[in-house]
Amino acid sequence: MVTNDLKKGNYVKLRNGWRARIWDNKKGNIRMAEVFGIYTEIGSVYAHDIVSTTDADGNTVLIEHTPQQIKLRQTVGQVFGD
């Protein structure tokens, strides 16, 4: 599954291990999500930080990233030392 297929209400796992719920139906490199981390907050997350979701049967589905998302992850990694 690609990040553009994620819809509002889908629960996802982020690269850092936190969970989130998608809050928009947009497509692209940035998605709005409610993140369940140290605190629960709503904000923007990079699509390349979304690693998996669950389907209707409760199975884990890995997220495939576009070449543009992979390039952005590399750029962000260089800036922030990731």
C-alpha cells in the first residue's frame, strides 16, 4: 500500500514506533495525523515516516514509499542528522 491510499481514520505506525490516526484524505509528502506519543497531539507528519497500517482483518500492511518520498527522507536526514 502507498501513503496516498491512506484515508481519514486509518491507524498507522510511525518510524519511531508511535501510533497515529490519519486526519485527512490528502495525498503527497505531508499528512495530518493525531499522534499517540509521549502526548497525544494533532499535527503534520512526513509520509516517509509512516511505515505500516492495518487492514480490515487486522493484518499489518507495510507502506511503500514513492521515489519522491524516499528522496525527501534522505534530505531531511541530512539536515537533522537522521
